[in-house]
Amino acid sequence: MSPNLLKVQAAASFSLILAPLALPQGLRLRKTATRLPEAPGERSGLTPGADPVLRVLAVGESPLAGVGLDEQSQGLAARLAERLSEATGRAVQWRTAARGGLTAAALREKLVPGLAPEPADLILIGLGVNDSLALRSARRWQRDLEDLIKELHARTGPAPVLLAGVPDMYHFPLLPSPLRLLLGSRSRLLDRAAARLAARREHTNYVSMALDARSTELFCEDGFHPNRDGHIQWAEQLTPAALQLLGR
């Protein structure tokens, strides 16, 4: 086990002592925080390009549902499809199955059963914030991701999987301390667990999400969800790993 991983695990364990102070803050935010709607529009689309069409299925929580955006075409799945089409010259068909508030386990139970059984060339998974809010353990998080991938493959065939990194919640503008300390350490723990899961699975890539103190301009006015520019930057970060999975 690497020293860095040990440090992340120790920080996550130590931060739990903040729970008596942080959890009341979380309850207050649930009542007072700005609530933005999911973007309107179709949760599927087709970019122009040559055949054969690349098929991308994106699943996840509120950011992939387009919370805070003006339309679904501004969201991550559509932006990634545009980048893949530009890089390959091929048409890209994208579809999204996402809902705010879902953990990995809840997505598997509530959304995956309703997915049409259609082949995919790439599966994008964007989760982790709600599992961090639930203070999910790294082991449970990995197990839930494995179960989710298994259920998705039952509907798409053995498509390669792109795991988007769990954002470091310490940098979410909405969160006050000590809540940001607790959730920041938990999200970093789950992010490292996602990276380890990807490393041991075939045809699976993980891409960390680059957030720091200068990232406030990438958030919507609620201080919790990425805005249009945030989705553009996110897609750009994911594109090289997606192309690698597609054999480009």
C-alpha cells in the first residue's frame, strides 16, 4: 500500500471525529441551499460524422443529469460525444441515464432496470458525491461500482468503462468547514478506491477530476454543481482516456 493511500485513509478516518459538528451543518444546507433543476431536453443525441457510429452510454448522479444547465446538450455526455467525434471523424450517439441524489447502489436499483438493452462502445460512469455524503466505505463503494458495471454490461454487452474521478468536495464553494473537511477527505478516499478498481479491471480507465481553489468559476450559482464551462473542461479531461478505450 502506497504512503499516499495510507495518508488518504488516515485522513478519512480521522475526519470522522468532525461528524458531530459537520452533520448539523449538512442538515441546515439541505434546508437552505439553492436547488437547481435538471436541464430540459432529450437525454440522447447524435453528433455528425462518418459511420460506423460510436455509441456512448453515460450514467451517474446530478451533474450527468444536467443540474444547473440550460439544456441537456451542454452536459458531460454531449460534450464528450463532441470531442470524440472531432477526434475520430465518426458520428457519436450518446444517451444519459442519471438522476440527482443517487448513489452507485441506488442507480443500479432504480435506473439501470429501465435502460433499453442496446449495445454500447463505451460506458461513462460519473458518481461518488452522494456516496461521499453517505460516508460510504471504500470497500462498499468498490463493491457497488462492480455490481453496477455488471448490471450495465448485461444490457450493453462488454463495453469498456470510463470511470470519472470523484471530485474533491473540499473545493465545493457551498460547503462550510468543518463539513468541507469531512466530505473532502471522504471523497478523496472514494476517488482513490475508484482508481484502484479501474487498475485491476480490464478495459477500464479512471480519470481524476482536477479541482483546486481556483475552480470556483466552474460551479453553478448553487456552489455544488458544475456549470457549462465545468462540463466542457470535464469532457476535455476525459477525452484522451476515452479514445484509448476506443482503440484510438
